[in-house]
Amino acid sequence: MHNSHIIFKDKNINCIKFEDLMNQFSQSKTAVIDGITLTLSQPDLTTPEWIGQREVLKQILACWMVISDKDLPLSPRIIGMPGIGKTTLGMVAAIQRKQPLYIFQCTSDTRPEDLIITPVLAESGKISYHASPLVTAMINGGICVLDEGNRMNEKSWASLAPLLDHRRYVESIIAGLRINAHKEFRTCVTMNNDESTFEIPDYMLSRLQPTLTLEMPNSQDEIEILKYHLPFAESELLNMTVNFLQKSHQLDLDFSPRDGLHILQYAMKRLVQDKDHPLAKDLAWREAVQKVLGDDALNLDEMAEKKNRALGEIRLPQGLGDFFFDEDSPIHPDR
């Protein structure tokens, strides 16, 4: 494989140097690397706002700074519970840096070629090569958010090892290319704190530094988040939802602002559904909680007690004897 020389093409552009296209990346449809044409992914044009927790936004922007010719940007991992805004954080940081944004959704069956270049059978019967959002960001000098990265297996992570250290390139076995990252390319990885994930190998964790932790929002931030997404929501329903979420945070239950949005949306839809026989607001709200989060969520204290009781019952083996004898066995060697 050889180092890449890049030419961009679209219906209005023939052969133009990379540096002359910084303002047209989102319009570029293809790139030619060492004679091979790649179809590029389209950038994400969403423009969210960031509410609260300004410090973590400053931290990710600091990670992406380069302060010397010999310095390299960092590739942080953003951790936190699902639904609290990890992906939004990366998106807002990309907007502040005024760079094109690409998002790659990681899954348990993500393959190395999905991360880099995928061959597609074109209508002409020929093979065309499609660059992933990650590779497109590398070519365009953009930012790629690897969303829910700890759902990927080790084989997929291994293909990114040279990209996330001083080498800053990826290799496509399918296309026979080595693709170097543009100097403005940046990336981050979001990771959920749940059990439905793979353990990331240490040699990759050492490349995904530092760790930025996103906490649950406080009550003021939480109500502003809900108002931003649902500006038409009634104050009474907003306050009920925020009080519910804040109590769940205090009890260490895993309910997020995203859950609050779904509760509000469903409750408001039920309220306007039948104007001749409207539901009471509190009944519509309780029904929304039940349908979105389950019956147990109607009593947060009892739900938290069940969770703590279940965690307390999990007892790890302390010694070799625990694997072969019950705890109260009279012949347990450690009793």
C-alpha cells in the first residue's frame, strides 16, 4: 500500500487541490486516491445547542487543540449514561470549530471495512468504493464522532490503531489503499455506562485519552433542555417531569433527559387526542411514565430499593472454596 494523493471531484469540480476546497467539503461527492474513486459520505448538518455543563465542552475543545508543530490532537472518550447528550457534546464542539461533522454509529457487528471503505456493486455491474463517515472526515479535514464505541468488537478497533496514534492513517485491504488523515481531522468516541457492551482492549484505551465524564444535569439545566426541545410544553407538565427526573438522579436510577422528553411528548399527545373527553393532566402524565419507563417507575423509592437489594445479593467468590461449596456448608474449608 502506498501513501495517498487526493483529488476531489463533483459535477462542478474537475481537478482541484485539496487546500482549495476547505469551503466546499460538504458538496464534494467523490475523492480520487491513487487512481481509485471513493464515494464520500455526507456530513451531518444538525445544529444542536449545548445547555449547561460548560466545563466539559471546554475540555473536548482543549483535546482538539494543537499547540505546536510537533503536537497532535487528542481523541477523547466521552462516558456517561445513555440519553444525557454525549453525542450532542461532540456535535456542538464540531460546530464551534466550524468543521464538517460526521457521525459513525458503532454496533456489535461493525466490521473493519464498515469503518473504512465498503465495496458496493454499482448499476453498471462494476464495484464502487464508499468511504465511511470516519474516512470522509479524514479526507475532508472534518470531525467524526464514533458513537457508542464500546459496542464494537476488538477486530474493528484494531483497524483504527494506526489512526489514533502518531501515524494518523488507516489501511483498506479491500481497496488496497493507505489513507492519511488531514491535519485538521479530529475524532472522539462516546461510550455508554451499561452492560450491553464489549470491553475495549487496553492498547486502544491508551489511545482514547483523556476520559471526559458527562454527568446528569441539574434541575435548572434539565428544564432548559426540555424547553429547548419542546418549547410548546405546558409548565405544569415540565415541572412534574423535571421533579421526577431529579429524584431519579438522586436515587441513582438510570433515567435521562431523553426519557423526560418521551414522557412529555406522550403525555401532551394524549391530552389533545380527544378534546371531547380530555384526560386529567396528572393521569396523562402518570400513564406516560408507565408506558415509557414501566410500572416500577411510578414508585421511584420502591424501585431504588429493589435495585439496591438486587445489587446487595450479588456476592462474588472470595476464595477457591466458594467455587465448590455452598456458603453455609459445614465442610467449607474457609468456615
